[in-house]
Amino acid sequence: MTARPIAVLLDLDGTLVDTVPFILQSVRAAFEGRSRRPSEEEWIAGIGKPLRVQLAPYAEGTADLDALLARYRAYQREHHDRMTRPFPGAVEAVRAVSTAGYPVGVVTGKLADTATRALSLVGLAPYVQVLVAADSCPRHKPDPEPVLLALARLGRRADEALFLGDSPVDLQAGHAAGVTTVAALWGAASREALVALHPAHLLDDIAGLPALVARIAAGAAA
């Protein structure tokens, strides 16, 4: 381990919590009765961006965007607790990383209140020191600003951190911020889409996170 334990930054949806089916159902509810709507593939490709950014290309102006946003969030509020669950082994993996002394941050496209609710619901909240959400800073993934903000709050440089995410925007943000990028292969995006972005590491199962963190930390200390 380095003199200062490396920071472990994590995406939320599709990486720690298995919410992609819930997200797609929320999209269907928002666009019910409309002929112009995103396909599942189009929506999955944008997961990680703020909701308003994803909805905007399919809206007929600001008022329509507000209406789509309201319908999505109404469905999400009604069904959130029933349909939000951690991936098997996620809580245990994050607990092990935190217990080993590595500071943990979550960098997500969700709003802070929704992300906080999800982390508390699935039992991850005690192990997360920093949350950077869609309303935490002006720019969003794939821009590096959310990753850099998480690093600043944890007191770490880019070369003292990794970022694990299941979406292309996670890897793009991590690359731009200069951190070690790790692709989560169990999430929404295809393996091919993630490999094409040349992450430093591929992780097949969240249960392997503690061992990978230890190897990366040992390499940084060498």
C-alpha cells in the first residue's frame, strides 16, 4: 500500500446497484403514448449522464422536457425502494475496501437526494465518504469535473485513485481526469463498448474489487 491509501471512486447505477431494468421501466413510463422515444440501446449508451441531459434530445422544447422529467421521476419515486437492489457481493466488496483503509467515493449521474436514498437503502452508505452527484457541480460525466471534485474532497491526486464504472461515460471521465480506469463488465454497456475505450483494468465481478484495489495500490507503491 502507498503511504496514503489510494482513493476508490465508484459509479452507482449498473456498477453498485442493479437498477438498469428499473431505469428502462422509468423511461417507458415517461414516454408512454409518444411515438418519438429513445430505444433501449440509445438510453443504455447514455447511462451515467444526468437525466435531463438524456431526455433533452427527445423533448419538444423546455416545457415538454419538464413534463418528461416529471413523469420519469414520479415513476421512480413510486417504485424506487422495490426495484433498487445491490449487485450480489457489492456491499461486501465496498465494505472490505473501506475497512482496509481506502477512502471511497461515489460519482454518479443521479441527483444527490436520490443517490443518497439508494446508498442508504442497500446498505452502502456507511462505507462511502464522498458523494458527487449530478447536482454537485456544473459539468457532468464524460467531463472530468465530477471525478476531480471527488478527488479534491478526498484529498487525493489523480495518480492516487481509480474509478470503476460500467458505462463509456465513466471511462471517458476517468481518462480525462487522469485516474486509473476500471471497466465493470456486469453493467449496462457491452464488453466491446468498454474495451474499445482502453480501460486500465477489466473487472468481471464486483467481488474481485478488493483484490484489484490491493494490486493497484501495490503497483503505485512500487
